[in-house]
Amino acid sequence: NYTFSHWEWDDGYGPYTWNFASDTLSDDKVTSGNDIILTAVWLEIFTVTFDSNGGSAVDPEDVNDGDFASEPSDPMKTGYTFAGWFTDDGVWSDEWVFATDEVTEDTTLYAKWSINEWLLTFDTNGGSFVFARDLDYGKTITIYGTDEPDKEGYTFEGYYYDDDTFLVPVNSGTDTMPDNDLQLHAKWSANSITITFVSNGGSSVDPITQDFGTDLTEPEDPTRAGYVFEGWCSDEELTTPYTFTTMPAYDKTLYADWSPDDFTITFDTNGGTAIDPITQAYLSEVTAPDDPTREGYTFSGWFSDVELATEYEFTTIPDHDITIYAKWSVNSYTITFETNEGSTIAPAIYDYGESTEAPTDPTYDDYTFAGWYSDEEL
């Protein structure tokens, strides 16, 4: 495959290129046969073929022997950067320089590529920090244990390509690095947390199970006979009151704090002298008051019932207000009769308040009985 280059003549010292625009017939150009012989000069045509090694196609180029090939536009290859044309495929030691390398034979040039390296970053969405890393295009994306963040109150659900919607998950060990920087987004699910209540002798309170961070409503107060509920504490020693706001990050046990309530013992003296009520804290030691008094009666103790059947024992304040009742025994009195030398009259015994009867009048010779008197002076 040749192409015409030019005409030459030779006088034995040449050859010379014949220029039809300027050369003329002259004796120095004429041969012995009085002729000028022009000889056609032909150049061989060589083909430069471009093997883009997976890149976009590049058209071959026909180049005259000894000429320079024209440098084509760089080919394109997804995930790679073009690094030049070489004559040795895979060895890459002989790069073709279009400005200086002459084409002297059919030539195949091979595209060299540098794989693109991209940055893989991790958006942990509030979780612990995860270091970014460089990853070549097409390399497998693998999520290692060190890539899995922690977040208080949450469970890591994996990485996703889309933030907020979390519709496209990352398939670790299968997905590959695209031809661009890539950020992965952590998906979290709130942990289900349980708060357990220790009522410390009070009525039971059901545990609360909710997701971390959700609004937390305080349960109804427990009850306990004789005590006032003071609130919930986060420690058994009852030193740290607990505030109900949102569910904590971890399971928690709360402890009821109680203080003894004050109760009153009221005294019904059943006609005796008044006794002030006693108000003290539940289970505190209580001391019996001084006995009341009642004219004509002897105090027989305190009783817990109106019927005076159950005697009350003073030990500690009970877990509710009570009234106790005084029991009385009526006094018996003896009426003694001083007859002042009259006949003897036997004494008479009566209960306090009981009606009395006059005894038979005493007798005294030569005297008439004139009645009974309460004083010696009569």
C-alpha cells in the first residue's frame, strides 16, 4: 500500500527532487541521451492501530512511512484515568511519543489505564466516629466490625446509600465501589427499654416498656399502709430522686421512697377528765397518757371498742387514726351509822350514785330518835 510522494531526477550526484514550479531544462540536468529522466518516488503507507484496552474505541490511522502519527483524543473508560499509549501491552515501558516517534511499520498502540481511587466515608447519624478509607473503583465494599458504630440507646441496622429514607441497603461483600466518592449512611432503631419498679413494701407497680427516647409518663403512686409516698429513686439507698422525662438508654430499676405518715390516737374518756390526743409518726413508740379521773369511779383502762371488750395496749402508733375508750368501775362506799349510845345499826354499802334507804331508826331509853346528820355537831 503506497502513496505518491514526488518526482526525482539524478545526474549521478543526486537524486534531486524535481520542482515543476522552479526547475527548468538545462545542460546540467540533461543526461547523455539528451533526455531528463524523472522517476516517481512512492512512500509506503502504514496503519497505526489503537487498542484501548476496554476503553472507548479509537479509529486507526494511516501514516506515511517516516511520518508522525496524529495523537487522537484520549479514550474514556469508566473507573479509570487514561495514562498514555504504549507499544508494549502489560509491560508499559515504551510509551509512544507522537511528536518524535516516526511510523516505519504497521504499529499497534495500547492504552494504559490507572484505576481511579475514591474516598469511602461513613455518616453514622449520631453514632460513634468511623474512619473513612480509600477504595479503588470496582473493589468490593466490605463493612468490617470496626466500621459498625455505636449509639447510646440504639441498635445499628446497617448502612444505606440513601439517608432518611433508607430504602437502598449496602450489601457488604457484594456491592462494589462506584466511579465517584461515596458516603454511606447508618440506620438505627431505638432500643426497647424496660423500667422496673420496686415498691419497697407498697402496692405493686407494673413495669414500663417503651422505645428509648420516647416520652415517659410517671405511673400512679403506689400505696402503703402507714406511709406517705415520697417519690421514686434510682438507687436502693434512696439518695437520688428520679425525674420522669423520656425513656433512658438502658433498662432501669426504680425504688419507692416512703416516709411514715402521722396518725392520731383520740381518747374518749366516757365522762372522765379530758385527755389530749396523741399525734405521731406511724410505728413510733407511744406512751400511755396519765389516767383520766371521774368522780365516783375508778379508771380501769383503755379499750379499742365502744363495747369495752378489747383492751388497748400502748406500743407504737398504728397505721390509721383511732379512738380508744376509757373504761370505768363504779366505786362502792360504806355508810357507817354512829347512834350516839343508841342501839347499833349495821353499816350500809352502796355504789356511787345508787339510791340509799334509811335504816330502821335506832332506840335509846328515854330518848326519841331525831334523825341522821353528816356532822358531829348535829
